[in-house]
Amino acid sequence: MGEQMKNNQILAAACRVFAYLMPALLLTACINLAAPKVESQKIYVFEARPVLQTTTGKRDLVLAVNLPRALPGFDTPKMAYVQQVLELNYFVSSRWADTPARMLEPLLVQAIEQTGSFRAVVKVAGAVPADIRLDTELIRLQQDFEAKPSRIQLSLRAQLVDVRGQRVLAVRQFDAMENAASDDANGGVSAANRAIQRVLTQMADFCVNETGTR
């Protein structure tokens, strides 16, 4: 009887210790199971400087800029990069504010408008009838880590269409490469904006020159 009582006392003491420690054990487990901290995403935009005006004079033409299309893999706000040929990857904690194609549209309108060569430059979605339409397609915008230092590769295909005559006036592909100052997304963004600036200037000249005889 005395042995049984002693065992009961030991068991009761063990239960009290367990009950005392349980909250601490549960708290420790919850801390260990807490979700890991996720780095907040950095969001980037395109920017461009004014394009120098041409001296060709203003034509009585309305040019409409169609919303650029994009090839698969580049129709997303994700920032693309490559480490080996044909393998497209995306940065995890950095992205564009919108798809590159959508961000290019207002910059194209602005660049062509700044040439001062057209009566008006509008978006296709507008109500103003157009004489000329510019169709563009983003072929690639990616940071290439195969090169050292890494570099931005930008390719944009353009097509000018005579809306009233229903014929293609000219087609051209614009390619630009810019070395990144650092091998990360931030360095890629700066290089991308330099490449975009170069292509915008070339695109504006293309629109002016290819519609000069119309």
C-alpha cells in the first residue's frame, strides 16, 4: 500500500511538471514552425529621355501606335534572364510594374510625338482616324548572364502600315545590347532603360523616314 502511494505521488509530480512545461514547449514549437521571412519584391519601371526633334517639318498625317505584342515568355511583368541558351528564368524578388509591352506603348507615342513630324500621334484605341499605324512586337527583353559582365538584350520588331491604302510601308527589327553595371536585377534595369532609349530614338527616326514620301 505504501509503495502504491509513493508511485502515485511520483506520477502526480510528473504530471505537474509536464503541465508547467507544456506552454513553453508549445511556444517553442510554434516559433520553430513559423513561416520564413519573404523578401519584399522590388518593382521597376521604364524611363526615357526626350527624343530630339527632326527638321523634316510637320506632315498632315495622324500616326497611331498599336499596343505592342510580346512573344511568349516576355508577356509578363516578371523580369527575364538567361544563364544558358534557350533556358528562360525570372528574378524572384524583382519585377516590372507592368508587362514590358504595355510600358513601352506610352514611350513609343511620346518618342514619335517629340519628333514634331506628324499632325498627331495617338493610340489605336483612340477615336481619331489614323493615316499610318505602327505595329510592334517585343521579341526579347532579358538579362544575359552568359556574358561577363551581364548584359541586357532587347529586340523589337516594327511594322508601318498605310491604313487607308491597306499596305505595309516598311518593316524593321531593332536590336540593342547594354552591359549591366552590376550582375543583379538593379544593374539590369539601368541597362534596359539605356537600351530602350536607343531603340526609341531609332524607332522615331524610322517612322519619320519611312513616311516621308507619302
